[in-house]
Amino acid sequence: MPARSDPYRRPALEERGEQPSPRQLRVAEAIRHLLAESLAKGELHDPQLDAASVTIAEVRISKDLRHARVYASELGRPLSAASAAALERAAPRLAGRVARALHLKYAPKLVFVADALFDRADRIERLLLEERARLGPAREGGEDEPGA
């Protein structure tokens, strides 16, 4: 069995050909709303989290609802190390709130992960703009366009 650098890394459900159950999706979305609300209201009383505008993009939860991976970012930039540490410190309190609010038998272990989706989308947008800028002058120079 190959060694993994991330002990929490497991193949995503989609990689294994499985889809999350409706209950997993419902609970994950409820967790996302609850975490976002707690962060927006400043209920954690952490100066690091109060100073940053943290966005919860997605939550993925295991079949047994005991482990949840929370994808977070800061508004307009990647999740900073200080914000990530503050979220990890607050994870047990947040898990307790989640279990009480959603009436779960077990409090899920929350693992916060920096969400790179917005960074990837921004990179793709920059590449497209660069390509358009590169092709723009060539088209104006009188080159034949396909289908003309």
C-alpha cells in the first residue's frame, strides 16, 4: 500500500464511483449553513476570525457522519495560515454546535481545508485573457479567419 502524505486524504466518492447519499448532502449543506452563520455573527470570539471574512464554500461528510471536510477561503484571497489555525482551534466547539443544532448522535470531526477552487478559476480566467490579448492583434492584422 503506497504511503500518503495527507493522513486524512481518501479518494473522493466520485473517484471511487460512488455518490453521496441524500442524507449526506442534506447534513453537509446544513453544516455549511451553520458554520457560515457562526462565522458571520462572530460567535467564536476569536480576534483572528473576527478580522478575516472567512467563506465556507463546501462541506463533504463521511457516510457515518463522523468526519467532515470543510473547504474554506477568505474573501478575495486564499485562506491564511493564521485563519486556518484559528479555525482548527475552534473546530471542537463548532462540532459540538453542529451536533446539537442538527440533533446528530455524534459530533463530526471537522477538518478545515483551504479551498483552492477560486484560485484555479482566477488562474483560468487570466490564461484566457492572455490568450485573447495574444490573438487579438493577429486578427486585426488581416489574417484570414476560419469560415470567412
